[in-house]
Amino acid sequence: MQKSILITGCSSGIGYDCAMSLHARGWRVVASCRRPEDVARLTAEGLTCLQIDVADDASLRAGWAAALEITGGRLDALFNNAGYGQPGAAEDIGRDALRAQFETNLFGGWQLANLALPVMRAQGAGRILFNSSILGFAAMRYRAAYNASKYAIEGLCDTLRQELAGSGIDVVLIEPGPIRSRFRDNALEHFLAHIDVEGSAHRAAYQGQLARLRKVGAAAPFTLGPEAVTAAVWRALTAKRPAARYRVTFPTKLFWVLKRLLPTAWLDWVSRRV
């Protein structure tokens, strides 16, 4: 039987690469994008693609119903990939910006998981993947909103994994480090929209942040292409007993070890210099 998967956030980067790769490997992929022009582009490229804005309840529910209609009411896997980064110091992030960050990065995926669970329970099997981050367990400066949303995803998945024990439904965290994508472009847009640089106590540090966000090409060492994440997703989907976490890129693996070895003050010192 052909396996089916719904993937959110497929306009570029990780979501796009995963959707195209799984489609090429024979999966029935239902990709989703927020903007209609991206839906049209992916459809022209041969993917089944729906418009889903995970931050909008009506859009999410309509997209979910359409996805189930496409797959005949069955869904083997869900990959909650949609997300973006809201840069800025914690004291400069207002409630509206923080709410928007959580709506996209956490609440939408949480709601889709809850919609998927009855279907997967009826099947007796299923896999729910969440795209987390190195920043889901290793906090870094000027990423407070993003850090918080990814830490929340980790807490949700750790809880779900325990609640679903014995159900045949696996919950998996994908934890990428630096990956080539449009992430910085999107982050720059949100930074400029929500952060008052000149009025901030962090305005001097923000100049470095802006330079990093505007840099062409890789902005961090050990940056990999999105295919590295796709490889981890493939392992998570096909393993008989998937791991709880798949860490992608050297920095993610390094900080996972450092967090367990170093005192908090030492880890903070290292993080401030990354």
C-alpha cells in the first residue's frame, strides 16, 4: 500500500526538499504552503499541494479535510515543518510578535497532531514528526521567541511520546542546526517588522544581527543543505522503531553533548560566542 504523508511549510528549504524527495520515492505526498502562488508553483512541479496557513484555524481545518480526501481518509505520517524565526532580545518582543511566533511554530502543529491522532488510532499506526531545532534545547541570545517556541515543541513531543506509548503511533523530533534555506530572509522580514532597533538597549548588538541576516550564503559554520534533514526524516519514517530525536549538523550534535557535560555558566559562555 502506498504510504501517505502531509507536510507543512513546503514553499522552500526543508519542507520543499522533503516533499520532492518522498514523492520521488513513491510516497503519496500532500504538501502545503501558506501562499497561493507557492501552491501553484509546487502543483506545476508535479506535487499535490494545498494552501494551509497553520496560524489560521479555518485554513488549517479546511486544509486538513482536503488532505484526508486526497489520501482516502488514511494518513501514515504528518511532518509539522512550518515555522519561522522572530529575532530580537526578549525585552524587545511584544505580545503580538510572540503570539504570532507561537501560532505558527507551535499551535498549528499541535492542532494538526490532534486532528491526526484519531485517524492514526483507527489505523493502529502512524508517525508524527515535528521540526524542532538546536535551539529547542540550547538557547542563544537574540532568539528568545524562537527558542521558547522550539523548547515548547520539545516539551509537547516528550509528553505525547509518553501518552501514546503502546498505541502504534510514534512521535519524533527532528533537530536541525544551520541549514541552507530562506530562514534568514524570513527572519529579517519579521525582525524589521517588530523590533525597534534604535529604541533598544541592544541596538549596538543588533547591527551584528542585521549583518548576519543580510549575509548572502551560509552565515554559520557547518551549514548543510536541506537534504541532510530529509535524510533524517526518511530514517524517522522508515525505521522499525524510530528514535525520539534525530540531530542534524555537527553543531546540534556538539551542543547536545555539551549541555550534558558543562555547568550552566560554562555553557552560557560558549553559547554567547557562537
